[in-house]
Amino acid sequence: MYAVIENGGKQYRVAVGDKLRLEKMELEEGSELAIDRVLMVGNGADIKIGTPHVDGAIVKGTVLAQGRAAKVQIFKMRRRKHYRKQQGHRQYFTEVRITGIEA
């Protein structure tokens, strides 16, 4: 069984036991999480597609860690104009393990 969920403007295909990094949520490590923004649920040939969300479908998970991703370097330059700008960014994330899918 698998599901397609929406979080932070992105879509993720998840199954039970998967680990994924979602947008930062204010939750403690080890706490339970329920995601109700489920776009699709599939079990073999049986597929339910929501409009836009599947009614009554919930994906449950456990928060494993809170952290920051690797630094992304942003570098802008205009040739021959003596313009250079360098910037870095580290995105916050919440790492989650999927424990159940209820359709």
C-alpha cells in the first residue's frame, strides 16, 4: 500500500517504513504525526484519487529528528562589471518515518 501526500507545496510518494524529510514542523522528536493532505492512495490495482484530497485518508508517522540540510551556495556575478554576491542557505527539515496508511 502506498500514498501520495502533500507537504510544503511538494508531493511525496510514501509507503509504510519509508523515511523522508518534510518541511519543518514544530514537533518533538519521538512524537506522533498525522497527515491528512493525502492526494492518492493505492493498493495494487485499487487506486483512490482525491479531488483534491481523499476523504478520510490519513498517513501516520513518527518524528525521528529535527535538523538542517547541507548548505546551498548562491553565487551571482556580472562579468566585466565588478559585481559579485555570495550567499548561503540551510533549509530546516523534520525527518519522519511512515508508520501507517489508513484509507
